[in-house]
Amino acid sequence: MCFVPCRLKVSHVISRYQSSGGSINHSNREQQMSKKRKSPDDQGFEESPPAGSSDQGLTDEKVKAYLSLHPQMLDDFVLESVSAETLDRWLKRKTSSRPADDTSAKEVSRYQDTNMQGVVYELNSYMEQRLDTGGDNKLLLYELCNIIKTATKADGFALYFLGECNNSLCLFTPTGAKDGPPSLIPSGPITFGTTIAAHVAKTRKTLLVEDIMGDERFPDGTGQDSGIHVHSVLCLPILTAIGDLIAILELHRHWGKEPFNLSHQEVATANLAWASVAIHQVQVCRGLAKQTELNDFLLDVSKTYFDNIVAIDSLLEHIMIYAKNLVNADRCALFQVDHNNKELYSDLFDIGEEKEGKPVFRKTKEIRFSIDKGIAGQVARTGEVLNIPDAYADPRFNREVDLKTGYTTRNILCMPIVSRGTVIGVVQMVNKLSGSAFTKTDENNFKMFAVFCALALHCANMYHRIRHSECIYRVTMEKLSYHSICTSEEWKTLTQLNLPAPIYKEIETFHFDINPFEEIWPAVFIYMVHNSCGKTSFELEKLCRFTMSVRKNYRRVPYHNWKHAVTVAHCMYAILQKTSEMFTELEKKGLLIACLCHDLDHRGYSNAYLQKFDHPLAALYSTSTMEQHHFSQTVSILQLEGHNIFSNLNSSEYEQVLEIIRKAIIATDLALYFNNHQQLSELLNSGVLDFNNHSHRDRVIGLMMTACDLCSVTKQWPITRLTANDIYAEFWAEGDEMKKIGMQPIPMMDRDKKDEVPQGQVGFYNAVAIPCYTTLSELFPPSSPLLKACKENLGQWEKIARGELEDVVPSRPCDSGPVKVDN
């Protein structure tokens, strides 16, 4: 550093100079210093020693010579002995002769000298102040670069920062009256063969180029088109202390000016290195402060959210070990409070032994005692801390615990554990090891520790509830499994059933009515699977088990029941029989199984109802709630022992068929039908429908599932009218539930508006059913009987709506007893 000579009361300077072989003439030093008496304006100096001093051998020249040879010693002296205020005055004196004009000139005028060492202190103070007060690092760096520009006598500069993905550069534009707030303008990628800034960002090495336009490495030069011809460029990377790239500084000199030299490079490099270290240091401090805040936050969160504990006893052991060490106690006990029975209880005890230097806690038979007894009971009742120096002298002490454990208690420190304003436990420290009793300091430390105990007990209670719920869940699942899995008698009987002869012909038609054959619906499904996929497609035993268990898992609701499942499966069978060459074996299997399972465990309520009333299923599945549940139930049955009908498939085929089933079941959500039908119609009308396109194929299968799900509208009129009655029975039941809580259901679900049923059916046919079967018949012409029957039933509803036909609900067929089967 270049400073005016300071007063020399530095004995260590003289001694070090003497040790280096120099002679000290104190009288000469005195004479020289006497010539430089302190002036009134020179507040940085004291008067020189009076004549007659013994300092004859030391002169100003010798001191200067010595300090020139040993500059580090001057640095050490200044840092150790000179105040910041003195340094500030020196800097002001050194720069006071230079004129100041505008604001920016005032900031940089004192840095005109390329020797920047003399301004480090002031610049450092300025930067630290800006950083400590949360100054913008980008703007601060820009100001520093402006100073370096002046110090290196550059004509201009550009400052680049990294883009969002750290693979590009952005030009920084500072704030200004015309330009608005600071901004980053994209400048280009970080790569070779473009600009000098991109090159330096890529290599992270300083470049000094005398003629930028003549350097073939940078065909784009500086990349700026400002109308000024740049000649020489000094480009430097600004790196953090750990080597991360912060920014790029690009200094310019114009044509006709002397190019930059190594001296300029050294000045810029030194100051950028210092600036990056200063910024990094302050950022680290900020990071530590934020980390402290984060730790406090995590601690606060952990008080209310600590539910990932499995080995709760291990947690309690760690808590009690820490508590013992905290107050230097011999034993530790933790009691939980049973408010229902007004008792304290514990089953984990400190037995006074150690293993590998750690106390041993033993889980024993639970000990319980009344909350009205003992020190712990007093603390549990009042919530106050008790410090008992002599336990047996205190009438509140309950000797029963000592009698049961065989341990003698001398003194006690007892602390309540409070959660949500309620005492949930008591921690009791027993027998101070060093000293006669627990101190006030122990008390204060223990209060802090009580927070962790509250956390541990909260976790213990939560874990106990979870374990209890798990036990209930297992028992429930066991009962459910028993009642939802078919018996061996049921599936074995199914393997022996054959269909009556008249069925074989009728089952191939779309209008086939399954109502008269309820007892053999499982056999009807087995026949359809064998006739469509082959008798060897599934193991008969597993297929029978699966079918009978599926039947058991359909609830007895008016419409979405086992009969509906078999009806939908039959419609799919009829379509596949007429289009079998268009589908793979896996698709045939998957679609038949999907139809049979598409309404498994249906509760008779719509998705909208479940979501509106926050049903647990709606929490599990936010969209297509029941459809996702149906698929989940399907997979659950497949996973039962002896029920996996796809066990003969390899893993790839197994995944494929499950995905076919999943997509098919989800497609029965009528809310998804409208978009699917629109997209499919557009593909069909534009002539671009491609069955080999997986997306197109999925849409076709989705439409098939909707057509099968709605197939009751394609049956003969008496069957269609009866089925409509079943559908509205479910709708009205849902509407009744809404009315119970004061909500008005939509007209379709309001039994008080049953007169509007015919008109509602006309609207449904025109909006949903007719378009669905029209598109299906265009895709598969053999399915046109479905469209024809749908139109006929629409005509019936229209007549009823116009009053031309009386709405008579046919009576259900009488039960004629068991169907005779062919052996």
C-alpha cells in the first residue's frame, strides 16, 4: 500500500530492522523528524521527538528502504495499530486534490491511479455495507466493474451473468431514469466460436486481445452492435472462492487507443478476485443465518409433526438417556397419563445397569397407579414442576413404586409433559448423583427438555392408535375376505354346470335377456369366455373361483349389481363374436374380464355425490372415483390365492392385460365419454382412424365399453323399462340422502319429479345413447342391431312423454324355480 509515513512508535519495527543488519542512528532520525512538525491540518501525525533523543541512527530514508523491502510488515502494523478512522483520513487527504463533478465521477474519481491497493480499505467497507444491508449483488458488481473500467482507463465495459440453465449469458443493464429497473438481456449460449465473453465463460480463463476484430476465435467479436468500434478487449471471469462462475467482465478500448497490457490485467484480476471473495463471504454468512432460521423452523415443525417413528421404545430410551445426562440423575422414569381411568402408567424402566457405556432400559409388565397418588400424580394433576430434596420426608411421595421396583428414592425432580394444554405425561428424574439434591439450574434445563418429551409422548400415542387401527383393519380384512371369497363348494359346482340348449342360440344375439337364468349367470359367463377365447385360455378351476368371488363382491343395489355385470359382459361378447378378427387374444380376455368387474363393490352413489360429501373413496381417487375403485377391487381379487386367472402369462403380457382392464373400466365413467366420442367421431369423419394406432385403438375400446355399459337401452322394451326403474331407484335414493341434509338434488334424482322421467330419458337417448351406437355401427356395421333397438326404445319414451302411450312398468318375471341344466 502507498501511504504517507506515519508516526514511528513501533519498537518491533526497529528491532526487526536491527536484526536484519541495519544500523540505527537515533540522532539522524530525530533531526529528520523534527523538520516535519505536525501542522494544524495534519491530524494524522504527532510532533517528532525533541532534540537530544537517543534515536540518532534511524533516518526516514532508511525506514522507507526497510519498508520497501518488507511491505508485509507495514501491512501488519497498519492492521494492528492504525484505526479505521485514521485510514479514512489518509485516503481523503490523498484524493482531496482531485476534482469531483457528477455523482458517478465522485464514486470513481479517486480510483484513477492504476495502483488500486490504496483504495481497498474504503472499497471493502463500501461493499460490506452494501452486502450486509441486502444490496443487489448484480448492481454492486456493476458498480465495481465501473470502478475497474476507470482504473484500467477503458472506454467501456459489459457485464454478463449466467442464464437460467447456466448454459447461456445475459447482458446486465443497470437502473436508470430512461432504462427503468435493472434487467438481463439474453446474449447467447456459452460455446466456442462466437463471442469473447462466451469463450471466457467456457474456459473460465482471462483473455487479453489487442485486436478483437482480427481474432478468428471470435467471429462475433463482443456480440454488441452499439455503433462503436471496439479495438482491444480485456475479458475476465468473475469466480467465487470455490471456483463457481458468477459473471463475465468485458473491458473495451476503442480504435486509436493503446491496447490493454498485462498491468491492466493484473489490476482488474486482483480486484475482481478480492470482490468475489468478499461477496462469497457475505453470502456464506447470509446462508448460515438462513440455516439457523431453517433449523428453528424444523424444530418447531417437529413439535407437531413427528409421525415417522416405528420403534417408539427406542425413541423413548434416547429421550430418557439424554434427560439423565442433562441433570446427572441416577434413574429416569417416564409415565403416561390415562385420563379416562385417571391413572399413570409405564412399561419401560431404567434398571440401573449399563451396556457399552449406555443405560439399559427394560420393557416389563405395565405398572399403573392412581393419578391422585405420589409426586408424579401431583405433577400430572397440577401441571407444576416439583423438586423434592428428600422424597421420604414428603407426604406426597408414593412408596408403592419403590416397593414394586425394589429401588430406594432419595430425591426427585418431576416435570409435566404438556401437549395442546393438557398434561399427557410426567418425566421423573430420581437421585442426583453429584450433590445432595437437584438444583434450580437442573430445573431450568429440564424445562427446555420437556418439549422433546412431549414430542416423544405424542408419537407414542399416535403409534399406539395406529397399531390399534392396524389390528382392527386386519380383523376386518379377515372377516371381509371370508365373506367375499367363494367357497370351494360354489366354484366346484360351477365347473360341472352346462347351459340349457335354448340358450346357445339366444346368447349370440344382442337382445338376449339373462333375467330368466339368474341361477346360472356364472355359467353363462364361463361359456362366453370359452366360446370367445377358447377353453384352454384360462385354468377352469381359477376361472370358476374368480367368477364366483366377483359375484360375491357385487353389492345388492338396485342397478349396479351382479346382473348388470353379466349383462354388460354379454354385450361385449356379442360384439367380439362379430369382430373377433380385429382384436388380439389378450384384448378379448381383458375386455370380457373388465366388463364383468367394471362395477365391483358399487355403492349405488354417483362420483359427484362421493366427492361432494368427502367420502374416503373420493380422498383415494380424485377423478373417476368409483371406476378406479372397481379396478382396484379387480386387482385385489386377482391377488387372492387360487384366483389369478392370468398366472399363465409372462410378466409383459400380464402388465398388458392389466392395462387393458384398467383403461376399459375407467372408460365406463360417463364423464369421459363425451370427449372420447367427439375425438373418435372426428377421426372417423376425416378418414384418418387407424386401428394400428394405440391411441386410436384405446378410443375405440372406450366407446365399446360405454356401449356395453348402456346396453339396457337396446333390449326389448319391457326389459328396458324395467331396467330404467332400477336405475331411478338408485338415483332417487341418492336424492333422498341429499334432502336429509337440506340439499336440493337435481331433477333426475328427485323422486318428487318422477313425472319428468320420460322427458329425461328422451334427452339422455338423444344426447348420449343414439350418438354412441351410431358411431359404433359406423365402426362395426355388425353392431347395427344395437342402434336399431335403441331408436325403437327412444320412440317409446317419446310417445310416453307426449302422452300418446301410458307409462306402465312391466311386472318382473316370476321365479320359476331352478333352471334345469343339461348334464
